[in-house]
Amino acid sequence: MRLFSKLATAFASALLCACLAHAQAQQPENIPQENSDAIARAMAAGLLERQTGAAVPADKFSAYEVDFNLDGLSEIYAYVADPACDGVKCGLFLFVLEGDGYREVLGDIPGARLTPPDRVALGAFKRNGFIDLQLDQKLFGWTGDHYAEVSTFPATSLDGAVFIAACQKSKSSEQPEEGEAERVAGECQCQFNRFQAIGFTQDDLDQYAASLGENFEYPSGDKEKAWQAVTTKASDTATGCDVVSGKSQWQPAYFNHGDQPQQGLDFNDFIAACPAQDFILTNRKVFSPDRALSLCGCLAREMPTQGIAQEGLNLLTRYYRDEIADADLEAKDANLLTAHDKASEACLGQFPAK
């Protein structure tokens, strides 16, 4: 098929709360979000069946796309309702795409699945690339491959005098407004406190403080990667402090659906057909069923932004099943493959390489 041969050359606390609030009070005119939820449900159905060992009836679960590490790819948050839930095959589930596969991560936390959905939220800060997760009264941070209580992470005791001074100087204007000094001091103290909480070393802090001044010589060569890790943590920390103060927020957990008017679509058949297609599975950025599922979720979400409606989606589903060829598809809709190629380029452009 021509599609991937062409593409082979071109390729907040409020966040999850918003997902849960959306489940209770969905705006009927918000078709892009309804489509996003439908895609999440289609993806979650197979993941839940694999996790629990049995198909979950469609009327027993809800699902949403959430981007916990803000990489543009879906984590799938799902809730399986059961009045007598045992916390094993029902309750809360969070599927994170790591490497080749989706892994459910709440099962690592005793009792997490039984957390009431209205007691789940995202924290203000990121740790190791993932936003903190609030489950009832406990806060969990990302270790690198799972969530653990933040109290279990090592902290450091740092001398922050040089950093605080550099931070305040870098944030202060030449003609400060009333209350600015207090605001800046609070922001810098928040960042310093967080640097200690995430285990910054004194060398990291001193080097970052130096970078806030003039004539800083940025590390290169073997030291560049380590420096990039420091600046990423510092940037995430600054954003987290802005979230705490109400000055900013993490980018929405929902994904950009563009400005193209959309119709509400049924994605189930497409999501079932897409990951099994050879030109999806064997793409150099994919090569695993779960990565194919993630890419197909992106394709499904992106196609309505290119103006593809249900009839076009149904034709593409048949195309993915090898039921119709390029020429037949173009004969039925001359613009469909072009729109689909644009959606594919957008998704593969952001899809991380293996």
C-alpha cells in the first residue's frame, strides 16, 4: 500500500479532574472530546481484557486519554464499575506505553484501584518526566517505571543562597511593580524547595544558578546530556511552581483536535483493524502490537481534524482490512487518501522512535 511507503521518507491537578468532571457533565457540543473519549474506549477495551482476563462489557467501563508525561502519546485511564469491586478486575486502571508495550501501573500500588474516581487528581509537579498522581490523601511520583509514594523518594539538603539570589535577580524587572519582590521571592523559594525534594545535587543547583546569570558557558560534549537533564528538571520545577501559585497550568490532558468541525464517529472497527495491518506494525517506529495500537489511536484522533467523516472512516477501515485497494478507494473518494496521509504524517512525526 502506498501510504507508509510514502511516509517512510517523511516522517495539574486540574488535568485528570477535568477528565473525571467531563465524564459527569459532558458538553454535548464538544464533538472533538466525544471522539477522543470514543477512541480511548476502543483502545481500553482490549487493554482491559488483557489485564483482567475477560472482556469487560461496554456499559461497565469508561475511559479517557491522558498524557501524564506530556509526550503527545496517550496514556489510557479507565474505570471499571462494580459495586462489589475487589480491586483486581475492577476499579481504576492506568495504562502507560513504555517501550514496546502498554503496562498497567496502578496495580503496583496497594489499594489504588479502589480509590473513588472523584478522589483522583494530578499533582502540581513532574518527577522523572511524569506528572505526580494524587490518590485520595496520598501523592505518588514516577520512579522511572512505576508510581510510588513521594515520601519514599530520597531528598537532599542544599545550600540555596546562591541560587535564590540568582533566581530573584533573573526574575526581577528594572522597574518592579508593587508586590513583585514578594512574588519573585516566593517563586524562587518554591523552586529551591522542589529541587531538594527531587534530589538535586549541590553541583546541579550551583551550575543551574550560574546559568541564570550572564556569560555562562553551557556544557558541551560528554557533559551536554547531563546538563540537558538538569535544565529539563528545572523547567518542570518552574512550571510546577507556577501551577501551585495559579499562574499557569500544565498543558491540557486532552489533545489538540485542530479547528476542523467534526462529526461524532464510531471508531471501534477502525481501532480493531488498524494495529493488525502489516504496514502499521512493520513501520520502523512501531514493530510491536501495543505501539501499533498507540499509533492507531493517534490516527483515529487526527483523521477527523482532516475532515474525514464516518463514511470515509468506514472506507479506510476496509482499506486497512485489505478489502479494497488504493484505486478502489480513490474511485469512491478522491480526497480520502490525501487527508489520511496528512493525518499519518502528523502522527508519525510526533511518534517516538524505538
